[in-house]
Amino acid sequence: MAEVSTGRSCNEIDLFDTILFSDERSKSQGQSDGERQGKRGATMKSFSEGLKEGSDLAGEIGFYSGMCEGLLANRAQLEDRYTDKAWSKVIKLLDSIVQFEIRVKEDGIELEDSVIQIRNEFKIIVSKFKLPINFKKSELNEL
């Protein structure tokens, strides 16, 4: 097989290739850097959103727990006023909310499901005591 001569030395060819492919390498490096920065930015954004959502849920749980603690602190007075059969259920609900534990399943923590359960239990308590409470998630940070 015959060699084709370009009339240039090996150093000239290497230099030519370096110049020719430098733009391609720059694009590739820029893409890699951009992907890395994008992933890092998305991770940071997800972290801060998760932190805020977790904080909101924890604040809501704290609100319910605090209200139930207050009601249980006045348990003797309440027992005088409420003597029907439903009272024992209300006491169990109050205790349940005060002693709240996050349910953990194999696929992760079920915090939102637990909060929904507490909300429903709290609605029963509010209804039973005829409390004038209109708690909204948007008001959580104002408490």
C-alpha cells in the first residue's frame, strides 16, 4: 500500500488536528460542565424545596399536638362537661395526636399519609368540642 504524502511534518499535522478539534473539545467540555452545574443546581433546589415542605408539615404536626396537649391539660374539666360514650374516643384521638409517630414503610417514610390521618382526627376533635378553629396551611408560618 502506498503512503500519501501531504508534504507536512508530523508536528504540523498534530498542530493542525489540535486546532481543528479544539472547538469540538471545547463544546464537549462545556456540555459536561453545564450538565454537572445543572445537576448540582437541581439538587440544591430540590433540597431547599424538601426542607421547606418538611418544615411546613412539622409545623402543622406541632400545631395539632400543641392543641391536643392543651385540651388534655384540662381533661378533668372536660370530663365534667362531656360524659357521653364518644368522650373515650376523643381522649384516644387526643392521645394519638400527642404521641404521634411517623410511620415508616419499606419504601420510605409516609409522613404525608400520617399528616392526613392527624388532620382527620383533629377535625373530629374540633367537631366534638365545637371549637372555632379554621386552620389553613397558609397561616402556619404566622402562628
